[in-house]
Amino acid sequence: MAFVYAWDGILDGFAKGRNMKSHGLSAVVVIIAGWLTGLSLIEWLIIILLIGGVMALELMNTAVEYVVDLVTSEHHPLAKKAKDIAAGSVLIFALASAVIGCLIFFPKWFG
């Protein structure tokens, strides 16, 4: 039953999460680029880990937003901080993922 709840959470993240759709589209683009580029097994493992990490953090960010909105409907400085910090964690991992992606792909494309 926990798998059903988890799947419902993922679907909700894609349906209502502000950035999950763009992360999903980016993942599809990277997977196609990786397939066309001919990545090694290790490179695929890294790419899959990065995609999974960004999406997992985005789902956690969405969960934080839901919980904060549940607790308070008024604009509170701590509510803003909680949402901003959760979003910041996604941004840090997404930027690191982009850098690692460049380190994997650029030598194959331009090297």
C-alpha cells in the first residue's frame, strides 16, 4: 500500500508541482542526449542518480510547501524561509547536476 501512496505523491508532484514538469522535460532531453551520445555505464549511473536526486528534492520541496500552506495561510517570515530554503536545496542540486552534466557531455561533443 505504501507504494500506491508514494506513486500518488509522484503523480501529484507532476500534476501540481510548479517545477516538476520542467525537471521531467529536462530529464527526457538528457536521456535522449545520453542515448545519442553513447554514454558509458558509469556515466549513465551518474546521470540517473542526478535526475533522481533533482526530482526527489523537488518532491520534498513541494511537500514542504504543502505543509507550510497547511499550517498557515497568512504571510509569515518563517513560512517564507522554510519555502525558500527548500527551494534553494533543489536549486543547489540542479546547478551541481548541470555542471556534472556538462563535464560528462562536453568532452564527448567538443573534444
